[in-house]
Amino acid sequence: MNSVIQTFIEGHKQILADFEKQAGVTIPAAAKLLIGCLEQGGCIYICGNGGSAADSQHIAAELVGRFRRERRGLPAVALTTDTSILTSVGNDYGFEQVFSRQMEGLAAPGDVLWAFSTSGTSKNVIAAVKTAKSKGAKILAFTGKSSTPLEQMSDVCVALNGPTSTVQEIHQLAYHILCDLIEEHFAEK
């Protein structure tokens, strides 16, 4: 047991160290992108599959509700939550279109699509990014590999290399930092 525990901890330390090296560049760039969107009256749309779908909902809740400070509610929508849209679009158009169809109907210039894909190749996430970009939205990507199609399509990307579970846990740290930076900005207003 101790060997398994230590292996997990060491893996986290390595990916956390990698995140720390890039965070001074990627996190301020991501914060600027998200704050700029919100300042201009835009909306943040968030999508991902599996655990990243849960992360999408978690982030939307932190932004619409609050993270640690009182401030006004901020416009954020998890594209993973409307079962009627997900099932009807999945049935009528295919699962690859469940997020892109929502972007077709919702995205506007100045919005941000925050796209999670630990592989960086999720077909439905890539399709959403293409549609969001065609509508004038900016892209913030969180991936579990560098040099992926999703990273190449994004305006800002937090790319961590490692196993999905560990990457998702470090992603959570990254998005909590972003939620705090956003909240600090709007709490001062």
C-alpha cells in the first residue's frame, strides 16, 4: 500500500512542478482572457467529458455563485448540464455535436469557451471549439497533453502532461486560482 501511495504523491509533485513552471505565464493570460470577456458583457461557456464535465459544472457554480468573496453573479454556463439538449442533439445529430450545437445557438463575439480535454483530441470538444471560433468567441483550453489539436486551436492553453486523474486534480488547482483572480477583480468593483 505504501508504495502505491508514494507513487501517487510523487506523480502529483512532478505534474505540480510542471504546472508551477508554466503558471506564471498561462494563468495570468487565462485570467486576462476571462476577465476581459466578463468586463465586456460576455459569457463564459465551459465543456468537457466525464470528470471534465463535472469540472465544467463546478466552475460555472463558482462564477455564478461565489468562490470566496461576495460579488455580483458572473455569467457562466456549463454546456454539460441540460439533459434535454444533450440527449436530443446526441440523438438527432450525434454525440460529436452536443457542445457545438449549443455554441452555434449561444456563442457571440467576446464570449469565451473554456474547453477541457485531457487527451486534447475529444471530438465533441474540438467541434465546439471550431463553432465557437466561427462565432467570434475566444478559447481557453485545459489539456492533459501538450501539442494537441485543442492546444493549437486555443488562445490560451494550460497543458499538463500526465495521467488523466492527476492532470484533472492539477486542473482543479488551476481553475480555483482563476476563480479567485476573477473574483478578486470583480469584488473590488
